[in-house]
Amino acid sequence: MRREANDIDDEAKMSGDDLASKCHAKYLEFRKQGDFEDIPEMTADDLSKAMQGDDKPVIVDVREDAERAISTIPGAISKADFEAGADGAYKGKTVVSYCTISYRSGLYNKELIKKGRGDIFNLADGVLGWTGKGLPIEADGKPTKKLHVMMEAMAPLAPSDIEASW
């Protein structure tokens, strides 16, 4: 299923600030539900700035292959790729993980911290919050306006210029 970027419903007509508030409220709800309120988080703006620096964080997209095939945050790697290099290439690096709204990534980070991994952050509001800030997503290294939002209930949280699918 998908919602075309031009299929604007009442929720998608909300201002950017209203949409961001609704997205953040859903993230906070999931954060409490998943019992990962103590997991450090990073905002989309802070991640965007960190990506421009010399010591770039490792960005881990914990979503399923089908979701990642639609789009990712530029430079993101899969959970499997991260785990394959966790003790080598990514050891000692700052890690920021995400999913649609950062519920699954919050649970993943919780597991990693239990295993002793430090310097790990959950992307607050997930890729929905990222796109809500107007930050880019890509597919096969090229900019896109398509985003897999996991389920239909999340589609209204995508900006109106994004084609949401589930």
C-alpha cells in the first residue's frame, strides 16, 4: 500500500510544526512503551551536523530489507552490516540507530547497551522526524521522496512531499 505525495489528507495538511509535534509525541509514547527512556538519543538536526564533521557517526538502519530498499538516511548501513563490523571497523565509533519512528531501534540499542556497547544513540523521532525536518533520504545513492513507514497508521506522520508506503 502507499500514499502518493499528492494525496493530502487532513493530518498531512498540518503545519510542519504540528506534524513534528505529533511525530515526537508518538515517539515518546513508544519510548515509554518499549522501556528505553534511559537510552541516549540524538535529534535529526544534531545527527545532520555530526554527519558533516570529521568524526562521522555510524548510522544504523535497523529496519527490514524491504523498508531499506525504498530509502535510507544517506550513509546508513544495515543492522547486519553493523554487527559484522562491530568489533572491527565500528569499534569505538559513535553509533546512531533508527527505524521508522525509533521504536525498534530503541529496543535494539537497549540490547547493545546490555552487551556493553557504549556511545550509542537512538535517533529521536526516527526517519519520520528526519524527513519532517526536510533532511534528505536516498535510494541506491540517489535522492528520493519515497519512504516506507512500516504501517498505514504511520503514513500521516510523513511530510506531504513524501510518498509513504507500508
